[in-house]
Amino acid sequence: MTRSPFLAAAHAAADAAEAVIRHYYEAGVDIELKADATPVTRADVESEQAIRGIIRERFPDHGFFGEETGQKDIDAEYVWLIDPIDGTKSFVRRYPFFSTQIALMHRGELVLGLSNAPMFGERAWAEAGQGAFMNDQRIGVAPTLDLQEATLSTGNLKSIAESPRWPDLGALVARVNRVRGYGDFYHYHLLASGCIDLVVESDVNILDIAALAVIVREAGGVFTDLAGGEPGLDTRDVLAAANPTLHGAVRGMLPWGAAG
């Protein structure tokens, strides 16, 4: 399969980050706390530096928005959105549910996404108009149309649980066929691969979900925030579905905007 220069760079950056991550996953690493009390390690910083080096070498005029090394030229025509280890809490506890998220935005539109879970053995990617792939195999969402036959996965629900919107989510849980909480990158991989049908998540930021939005959409799914809006730099929650029918049904049961 021919890769665009952008996609080739994303894969090279993911490879470089994976080498750093595997080293520290095996050797262990000290943990520090950021200002928001979330953990950060040398693995986070060094893997993002590896990604940033490749992007800047190949596309010096592109902007960069990284979880650990900050923002540069984010008003540029092209901006890369990077979370080197999405799931640091899992990483430091040696739990393999963490991933590297690499996305590219062109004039405010997400056009490329790569989600690499090195210890889990999954790499998914997509580019606008080119379909979605998992480990070199094309993937697609399930044909499920009936909410009562759908499998829902939830994650990061604290802000919803603390709000008056919690009963609405409870009604949805009672309506669907099955409920799971795969979380982080994994339920989006499952959705794009046709294994589950719905994802509801809050307490996220754009770096967590930008790449996954491209992958789900290119797999044939629908990816918005809980208000039905396009994901953007201020996105804090997600409603992803296998098709517009399921997405509309959930929007009807969750008639509210941003959680929190």
C-alpha cells in the first residue's frame, strides 16, 4: 500500500516512540506529577521528543501540539497533535492498555490519525478518503442498526456521574444489549473493527481522541462530541457510533451537550 508523506512520517514517528516506550516499559521508570496531578515519566517526554524530531525534520513549517513538550506554530496550515503515551497510569503499572496517538489537522480539519498500542500489538491508522487499517488489514464498522442489539463501551465517566445527566446515561445502559468499559484507545479500535457499536466517553482532551476520530470515521463510523459537534481543540467528550442510525438514537436519549 502506498503511503502519503504525511502517513509515512506518522509511522516513522510511531516506530521511534515505540522504541523508547518499550525500553522504559521493560526497564522501569520514575514517576513525577504534573501541575494537574497526572503522572508523567521520562518515557512520555522522550517518546514525544522522538516524534517531534521526525515531524520537524520532514515538515519544518508544520505546527506541533504535544502533550508533554507543548505547542509551536499551532496557527500553521498543518498542525500535528501528539499524545506520546495516552494512558500513562496504565504504563507505570505495567498494564498494556496505553497507546501513542498521532494526528494531523489541516486548516482545522482532522485528516490523519495513527493509534499505536505497542504492548498490545495493535496499530490502527487512517487518512481522509483512504479508509482505515489495523496492522495492514482494512477495517470497517459493524452493520448494527438496532440499539437493543448494540454493544456500548464507556470510559472516563466521572464528570457525567457527578452531574444531573447521570440518569440519562443509565437509561441508555438499560436499553442496549451489552455494556463494557474497554476505555482509552481500545474501545475505538474495537468500534472501527466492527467488534462493538457505540462509545460514550467524557473527561478527555483533543490529544486523546484526534487520531481515533479519523480512524473511526474512515472505518465508516460517526464520531462527534456528546452534543453532536465536530471534534476540535476544545473537545472534552465523545459519542462514537457505527452508523448515523445508532448515533441519532443515542443523541435522542442523551439530549445534552458537553459533560461536566
